Amino acid sequence: MSTQVHPIPSAGERSARGPIVTSTRSHPHPRWLLTIQANVWRFLGQIGLYLHRFPHPAPPAPSFVRQFPTTIVSGTETATLELAFYVPLDYRSQIEKGRRYPVVVNLHGGGFTMGTARDDGRWAAMVLQNVDAVFVSVEYRLAPEFPFPTAVEDGVEALLHLAANAESFGLDPKKMALSGFSAGGNMSFTIPLRLHTHLESIQNEFQSKAHQGSMPKTPVLPQIVSIVAWYPSLDSRITRDERRAACVRPDKTLPPFLTNLFDESYMPDLDHKMSPYASPAAATDEDLITALPENIAMYLCEWDMLLQEGQVFSERLKNLGKKVHCVIIEEKRHGFDKSPYPFSVDPKVTLHYTEACELLKDAFSS
């Protein structure tokens, strides 16, 4: 049975929850110009992350990298996705003995427009040190070259690939967690929602073939037991101006020229903001209950324009029966853990990374 991700339902087939706030773009920029701007900021962003790697101990490089072919939504074009693996020192000897590790699948930040799978090396090191799990970071495709929903589809494909090849990778597909930063934090919620739709589709396909007398092999499927989301974007139906106005320190938020680049690059069609695969806050209660795991941790920043929507979403998940650990990191701006300051690591980074690792350990052991 194919693990190809089935197409996203049309707008008429999707349901949304809550008030919808829309915005208009009177003069959208041409895609070629957005691509040039994105490449400039990708270069500058990597300079900042180069400085970020200076403080001791330096974040590790990936232990190894694996690539796999995937099919995008249309089903007619193929792409190659890359997964960066960070593994314990005794990983190979342990899997030869038959051990199966829990796995943390990570999505980097960067507004769906910047960043690489190697950006979260410090977080990967903490997971290896404290959780004894395998850490896999997804090199998902970036906008504007690959706008919505490519990043989410790539994340689903990564989970399906890891589950299908769990034995060779030494992974336990029943103990998978998602972590993500900023845009990646958004994806840590939207990927399970999209995966749920995909699994419903292949279940219907399986039942149809069974009725026809054909018994296809049941695929190994990923089971997500925990989410750790760092300063996630959760409701793009709210305009950037309204987000900034709700922030206690709007002067500390990301500048408009950068957030405009992110939004135009990833969601050229404003209707995409209404999709639960772009705005998880737009998902129905039923989908959130069914698609999301029981254990969810959210780390929000006090000086972030995304704080308020994070608090609202956290309370909603609690009311739906999820075990939500929500922390507001005081006097910190969006991306506080990726500071380019080259001389030391903010103690709050170590504090909250360590706490999040304990939550992951608990989720994997339950």
C-alpha cells in the first residue's frame, strides 16, 4: 500500500472553528522578487547561526544524513527529502542487539522560508543527553519556491518514511514525538492533523480493497505520543498588525518586512490561512482530540507577538482533555534560544530544554 500523502481536501470539505480575521494584500510581490529576498535572508540567517554555535559546548553536527524520494501533492512530480539523524554514541551496537529507540522528529524554524535541519543542534544534544532517544531533523522544502502546503506534506512524508523503515533505523514507531521552533512549532501541530487525514484515506483504501477480495499488506504507521512546540505560530487568520498590538513589547517583535516576506512566500493565497494545516487553531475540536497526542508542551515567549494565540490554544487543548504543559518565558523575544551572541548560552535555554527533555522521557515511558 502506498504511503503517498493524499491531497488536501478542498475548502468546502474543511471545517473551521472560531472567528476568522482576514487581511488583504493590495500589491503582492512577484515570486521572483520574494525568492531573491528569501535567499538574502537565508544567507544572513546562517551567519547568525554560525555565531550561535560558538559558545561551549558547541552543538553537534548530524551523526549521519539519509535521503528518500517522495511524491508531492499532485502525484506527478518527485522530490528528494533529507533527514539529519543525531544518535547516541552506542546507537549502532544497540540496534544490532535489537534495541528500538524512541524518536524525536524535529522541524526547524524560519518562517517556512529560511533555516535548515541543522539549526537545532543544541536542542538535539540535550535530547541525546537526557532522553536517550534518536533525534531526526527534517530538511523540508522552503517557500517561496515551495509554498503551502509543501512543508506540512514533507513533514508527513518524513513520519511515514521513518515508520516504514523503523526496523532498519532502530526506531520504535509507537514512540514518536514532534518538536519544532516557530514555523516548525506550527508544523508540530499541523503535521498530526494532516497525518490524521492521510490515515483516514488509506484506511478507506484498505477497506475498499478488502471488500474486493484483495488483502494489501498493512503498513507500519507512526504513533505520535508527544509534542514540544517552541514559540509556535498557531492562528494565521489573525493579522500581523493585530498580533503586534496584542504584544506587551511590540518593539521586540520581528520586523514587518521580515514577517511580510514569510507570509507572502508561504501563503500566496490568503484562503490558505483558514486551513487547519496552516492555522491549527482553525481545526475542529473533534480533529484536535483525535489527531493530537495526549502530552503537549508549549514554550511561549513574553515579548513575542505569538504569545496570545499560544495561550488561547493552550487553554483550548486543556479543555479538550489534553495534558498541556505551557510555560511563558519571561522577558524573552521570539527565537530567544537562537541568539547570535557568540560568548555564552542563555541559562534559560538550558533550563527549559532540560525541562522539556524530562517531559519527553515521561511521554516515552508511559
